[in-house]
Amino acid sequence: MESGWMDTALARWAALASASTIARRIDRPNDK
């Protein structure tokens, strides 16, 4: 159960991180 919980937490964190990065690129397309 612990490993499964960790996998879910990591997956959610990765999804949020990627989503925030994409949002930043959309909001600030000129930033690199």
C-alpha cells in the first residue's frame, strides 16, 4: 500500500508540475 500511495503522490506531483510549466509557457511564451 505504501508503494502504491507513493506512486500516486509522485504521479500527481508530476502532473501538477507539468501543468504549471505548460501554463507558464502559455502565459509567458517569450520567457525561456
